[in-house]
Amino acid sequence: MKVYKFGGASVKNADAVKNMAGIIGKHGYDPLIVVISAMGKTTNALEKLVESYFHGSHDTKKILFEQVKDYHYQVINELFEDKNHDVYLDVEQIFYHLYYYLREAPGRNYNYEYDRIVSTGEILSTRIISAYLKSTGIENRWFDARQLIITDSNYRDAAVDWLKTENLIRDKILGYLAKRKSEGLSAVGITQGFLGGTTQGFATTLGREGSDYTAAIIAYALKAQEVVIWKDVAGVLNADPKLFKNTSLLRNLSYQEAIELSYYGATVIHPKTLKPLLKKGIPLKVRSFYHPENEGSLINHKTTDDNSFPSYIIKFNQVLLSVFPKDFSFIAEKNLSRIFSECARNSIKINLMQNSALSFSLCFDEDKIKTPNLLKSLGKIYTVKYNTGVELITIRHYEKANLKELLHGKSILIEQKNRTTLQWVVKESEDELLE
């Protein structure tokens, strides 16, 4: 049994959905679970809708809602000749419930409302794709990930209850697979990436780009043969091809190397994806949906090729924050504990940190909600100085890298180096420090 994961780019329009159906159709009769993200940039569009729900005008909210609706109906109209197909009713009901939900005043918990609204994207995409696959002769069953992956109520970054989740996945999915096998039929399950649910039935999300994680959770629970993530690139590259002209395909990486790359911000794999696969030794492949005949990249226990090429990771829209005690005391364990506690309370993931006698500096992703809250809470206790809009550059196996080109026109604010990894926090030379 295998698990396939298709991201938003692989189902962004009718032609992309047809291409995905072709890949699934060539899989054969072995059981297959397909994890699917929201179509195209739907998650981004729904995030704008959430913002409008809280802070925008009625007209703006209506326009954003209609844009999401029109986009999905355009895909449906191109996929289904029969305009009386049941999929139209399914999609209409999903938008009907969303419309009436948006008419109510938002609650105080932004993250709860975010998960409730943004989760609509994956429900829509999987309903449409499940129906389309059936219309092409690929029989399948639609599973609701909100009833498979049980989480806590930490909305927007929910933690998985592994015991409950494993039991539910095995009970619901294995039963379906066994029934199809007993009938001599192929078995394809369709479910949503990114989503989970609380025991009370409220929708949660697993963090941005969490669909990869969903695939790993399901593979772990079902002891899958392998996971395949279908991307718009050839596989795992040593740099983002949108930022670097010459990139190299990393054909084989160890779990450990892939975990390091994802931890530092490589976007091709979600950071939490690899640990469950490592625990059960399930290989992960990253392949191109444009060229499904190519093997792409393989992630497994093999370590011999890990340092074949330097890898470059650039994270934009970073905040560099420096914290100074107001009473001129040293930065010691008590202060560090307080700083980490405030970061955790505001759900801030630290991408780099550096300590000195009188200050503590940390670099993290800028967020319009979390960043001001952290600055406010730390500012009550400490003197804080910060830069916004800085970049975090990470180079794995830097001894083989050309470093000068990366720093052209930039000033280094922080540098850290160990045996395999070099990191810089940099800013454009003309930027000024904000206080």
C-alpha cells in the first residue's frame, strides 16, 4: 500500500486534475491512499477571507467569497460535461454553509475561526476530485480527515493524538481496503491534507504546508510501503530554482539530512513529515507530476550521498529581535526561560538564536498577529530592538559553496557556523535598525 500526496499546484485547474487522474490511473491494483491539498492558491484566498471576516467590510468579504466560489465552479465546469452531476450539489452545499457561517459575527479566537474557514479549501478539492475520478472509472472512497486525525485544540498548529489517530485510520481505512481486496477490486482512498479535528468535532489545521505531514501520519498508521509527494519540481533540489539559476537534483538523502534541510526551511518537505517515516523506515519519494516517468528524489536510511552538493536555503520576511535586561543584569537562565516562555505562548518558532552576556537575539518568521504580540509582551520586561524584513541564509555543506555571491549588497547582522552548516542573518545595506 502506498500514499500519494498532491499539493495545490498539482490540482490548480482542470488540466492539472486530469493529469493527476492519469498518474493515479497508472498506479495499478495495489491499495492507494491519496492526500490532496486545496486547489491552487485557495488557501491564500481563504486566508484573505478570514482577514476580511474580522476586519474588512461586508462588500470586501462578499467579493473574496465569490472569487473562491467562481474559481471552483470554473474547474468543475471544465471537468464535468453533465451539469446535473451530484458534484454540483455537493459543492453548492459546502459554499452554502460557508456563506451562512460568514454572516455571523466572528468569535474572539482568531485561530479557531481561521481553521473553520480555511479548512473549506481541502474539503472542496477532495469532493471535486473524488467525483471526477469516479467519472473516469477510478472507483474511490472519500474520507474526512477531520474524523481520522485527532488533535488538540491548538488551532492553526494542532498536535496529533497519535493513539486515537492510529486507531481511527486503521479502523476506517483498513476496513475499506480489506473489503475491496476481498472483492478483487482496486482500492483508492481520497482524503484531505493539512486538516485534523478535535474530539469535540471542531476543525483544526496542522500548520501551513501540513499536507505532507498528513501523508506521513497516514503512512505511519497503515505501515505503508512508501510515500510519494508529487511536486512541480524534479525532486529535492539543492536550492530554490526560483532564486538560483543552477540547481542540482539530490537523488538520495538520508532521513537525517532531509530533516536538517526541512528544519532550516527547505520548502519542498514539511519539517514534521519525516519523523514518523523515520521511525518505521518508510521511504519518501519526491517526484514531478509534470514528468511522472522520472524517479525524482528518494529519502531513506542511506547517508553516503548526503554531502554531494551544498544546499542553499533562504527565508525571507524574517524578524531579528534583540532583548536586553532593563536592570543591566546579565542574560542568564532566568531571563532565557522567560524569553522562551513568551515565544512559546505566542507560537513563535525560533529559526536562529544567539546569546551574549548582555543580550539575547532571535530570528523568526514575521507574522502580523504573533510578532506585535511578542514585541509587546517582551517590551514590558526588557528593552527590545529589532529589524523587520531581514533574510536568513542557510548553507549546508558550505565548504563546497560559493559564498561571495550570496552576500552581494547585503550586511551581515549575525553569523553562525558549525561543522556542516553556515547561517547568516542579513539585511540590505541601506536598512536602518528600528527601535
